[in-house]
Amino acid sequence: MLKPSTERDYRRRIARVVEAILLEPGAHHTLESLAAVAHLSPFHFHRVYRALTGESVVETVQRLRLAQAAQRLTDAAASVTTVAHDAGYNRPQTFARAFRGFTGVSPSEFKARQKRLAAPCTGRTADAALAAQGYIVAGANHPGNTAAAPMTRDGFMLWWERATDASEVLDGVLADPMLGPHVDRERIGAAGFSLGGYTVLELAGARTNLQAFERFCTSPQADAICHPPEAARISDASGVAPLTLDDLSPETRASRARSGASYRDPGVKAVSAIAPALGEAFDSASFADVTIPVSLLAGEADVTAPVATNIHRIAGLLPKAHVEMMPGASHYTFLDTCLADVVAHLAGICQDGPGVDRDAVHALAADRAIRFFAATLPAR
């Protein structure tokens, strides 16, 4: 086992190596050339690098090349051939195979998908504002429940599993040789919108009462949270949603059995939930283990995650939380501002009530998030 001072030294050396790769991702990096950057012998460098990163330096080179290529492909003007060449791939076919292995889709499919995702919106959201303040911002991909891929039944309905996605992202960032050394582990926060708001409450230690939520949704009091619009995108191999628990797979049943477990991530020190959903999945015992600061923010005109059964219910169960309501704002007001030519096609997401300035709401929400995290995660 390495002494802390020795490990810090090695991690600094590894960070220099990663920076060298990022400066010239398409260059012919060899074990010998990168060992020289770290001022270590190739043999010793190989052993230290794998021990501290969990992968070989060759694997890091390929991963960083492909990550940068993916970032460049979000630029509509960048051609796949040019991006492949700049990433060090002389043959587009070789690049396409490697890229598919890295992202799950071909470069052309990735580029087309990014174009579709980018088209409706413009503006600046809270994550960008936090990044501008110097925060390292990372987002989780929730399999089966993301705009970039088809919605699946399990991905959408097994919401308690989402916290594990976020924890895996955090673990990956902390282990990353480039990002990890720059993270202050005592100043890690989590923020989420809608179902993401529920997810960050899980990270804080909240426990789900699935049976209570299902009882609510079969009662006369059931409201819009029981029939979210995103449910229309759910699909699976059969194309038909199950009607009874008997139709569920063994894996789904096992997940339901652990829905009330704690998904607390001790690395997270404060959470901000924006328009949090699934308030009826929490009961009087759900927040017994929540000891970190919590901020709750929502729009007063939210009818998608109705305020009475969601943010106000959560606030009532979590009296120490900081709560703020935005007059006139609805659920989707917190999503990015839509471009003018798509507003009519995405009216449910893009249109706000009279007098609501979505950009102004975003600015206020970003300001509140920055102030909250600055107060609860102060610089040391």
C-alpha cells in the first residue's frame, strides 16, 4: 500500500500524462513517451498507472481520443472523416468500430442524435452556470430513461435505481486521472430536476415507500404524477405494458423488493432538488437518515408534479430543508429555452404561462443553486 504522499505524487504525474494526451489526442503516444512525461521508467510507469487508474495507459489514450471525438461530433460543421483523422485513426472504418464500442452507436448515428437533441433549445441552464463558477459538473446517463435513447419500462419505473447511476458517475469522476485530483471530496453536491430531484433526495439518504405511492395512484386522490407524459415513450421487446405483477421479470421483481433500501452516497454533502417528483413515495420515516443540507425549488404553477403532493409534501416531511417557490413557473419552465421555430411542435414543453420569462427563471434558479452550494460547501 502506498503512503499518502507517494500516492499524491504519482497522481500528479499521471495528471501530467493525461494533459499531454489531451493536448494532442491524435499523436502517436507510446508507453515510453508517456513514461518520460511522468519521469518514470516504462516498467514502473505501467505498473503505477494501472494500479491507480484501473486501466492501462493505452486504454486511456483510446478512451480520451474517443471522448474528444464524441465532443467534436456535437459540432454540426465537423465531419466524421475529419474527426476520425484528428483522433489518430487513418481509416474511418477503424474509427467507426472503436467509436461504436465506446458509445454504443456509430459516429453518424451519434452525430444525428446530437443534432436532434440540440435542435429544440438554447440558453444557459444551472449546470452551465455552476461550471462557470468553477464547479466540475458531471451528469448521469440513466439507461432506459434518457432523451438520447428509447424509454424502457424498467428504466422509467424502477426509479430508486437511478441513485446508483449517479453514484457510479461520481465514483468514475473521482477515479479519473484527469478530473479526480481536482475534486475536493468534502465539497461534492448533487442537483436534479423532476425525477432527478427525487434521485438526489435518495443520494441524501431518503428512502422510498413504493407501496404508499402505488396506493396513492390507485386512490381517488391520484393526480398527474401518476400519469407522466414521458410514459408514452415506454417500449420493450413485447411492446405491451404488463397488467399484473405476475408479468414482471425476476430482475424487476428483485428491484422492487429493494426499492425501500437506502441509496445514500456518503460522498454527497448537499443536494438541490428542482421541481422534485414522486412526493407520495415518501412517508414520515423516509427522511430519518437525511442529515445533509437540502434545497427544494419549484414553480407555483407546476401541474406535472403538482406542488401539493410533491414539493410541499416533501418540505413537510423535511422541515429543515430550504424551500423556494417561483411564481408563475410550471414544471417544464426549468428546461432550456426553446428555439422559436419549434415552440409550436413542443408546446407542452416550450410554452409557459402569461408573463413568465423562462430565461429569467433560469437565471434565478442558477443563482439560488450557486448560493446554496457556496453556503453549504464552502471553500476551505
